[in-house]
Amino acid sequence: MKINISDVRDSYSMRYLVNEIDFLFNLAGQTSHMDSMQDPFSDLEINSKAQLSILEAFRQYNSKVKIVFASTRQLYGKPDYLPVDEKHPIRPIDINGINKLAGENYHILYNNVYGIRACALRLTNTYGPGMRIKDARQTFFGIWIRQVLQGKPFEVWGGEQLRDFNYVEDVVDAFLIAATNKNAEGKIFNLGSNEVISLKQFAKLFIEVAKMGTFEIREFPEARKKIDIGDYYSDYQLIKKTLGWQPKISLREGLEQTIRYYKKYGTAYL
């Protein structure tokens, strides 16, 4: 196995890296919503312009590739109805969502116009071993884990918002299925779960499973309140019907595996 550490904004590296690649799982991106609001041009470079550079490199040097793009539920904005399906209006409420939408659209465009086989998976809250826990730049749950490992209470902002979660192994399965199934090409799919839970309930379950930790309910900071989407959970029936994917790992089981991993290896991530 070869590992090449590069920046997706480096078009010269992309020209080299695309050669002889059969599949690309495109998870490259800037994921922090607050960072996108504070530094919008960096988010634009990574989540929009760099995606176009990747696709152009494949168009010119390896048009036989199959690409699965990691998109986000954030594109929908504040839901008009629940669960949210792929027909829901697209209304991003932050810079990150707008740029991720552009990246997603580029992939579908290159599929339709240039024949570069591509599809997009709109991820909801993905969690599990290996996730970033040293700060909240990828997910709020990571910072919860860090605080618990350090014997500190974690904060739950609001607490009544409804969410769904996918364990990382289920998400990996979705990427593999999408990569190997022709029916995915040119399509956009939601991932999601049948288990819908409030953030407060999720925090209680986390502590119950971990057998440690405490939390405090806090009001949303004003800057975050403006870009919060409220309740959200997905309708994933399209990918289930089209590709046969559905989540297999329950929330409790996923939390057990995640906590067990970080109790053993957490110091390496802090």
C-alpha cells in the first residue's frame, strides 16, 4: 500500500495521483461550519475549486475512474419536513454548505457531460473509531469524547434537536456498494438511520454506555445559532431501494465500539 500526503489544492500533485486509479473515494474537504464562516475563501478553495481540479485531472488523464463523493446533509438547510429525502429543497445556511453543493454538482456534471462515472452520498452524523476528538472541527461528538476521557464535563448546546447517526463501518459499506454498483452512477443518495434521538438523549446514552462522564446543557452561542439547522434526520429509502444499503449497527453497539477504542487509544488522538 502506498500513502501520498498531498494537498487537494495542488493541481500538479493531482495529475500524478490520478494515474492508474480505478476508484476514488473523495472525502477531501474542509468540514468545519464555523471555520467556513470565518475563512470563507479557504473553504471555497478546498470544497469547490479543488474539487473541480480533481475532476479535471481525471478528465484529462484517467477518465475511466469511478468516483464516490462525500457530500453532506448540510445542503438541505433547515428542514421543511422530516425525514428529509433527496427531493427536499436545497438551501445551505452557511458557506460550507454552499461550497459543498458546488463540489457535489461538479461531480454529477462530469458524470453527465464527460462520462466520468460519479455519484454522491449525503452523509449525516458519522461517528466511530478514528474520528477527530481533539477539537470540534469535524463533529461535536468528538469533543464530547475528549472531555470525558479527560474527566471533564462536556457541553450540550440546546439539547432538544433531533438527529440521526451512522457508525463508520456502515458508511464505509455505503461507499463500497456505491463504487461497485452501476446503478449509482450520476445519482445522489442520503445516508441515514431509523434511530432518531435528541442530543440530550444521545448525551445520556453516551454516558450510560461509557460508564463515566457528565454534561451541562448550554444555550446556543449566537454565532452558532444562526447556522444551526434545528431538527434533522434523513430518509434513506432511495439508496436502500436502488443499491440495497441500510445501516446494520445500532447506536448503542456503535457507541460501545467507539468508547472501547478511545479508552484504549485515546491518548494518541489528544
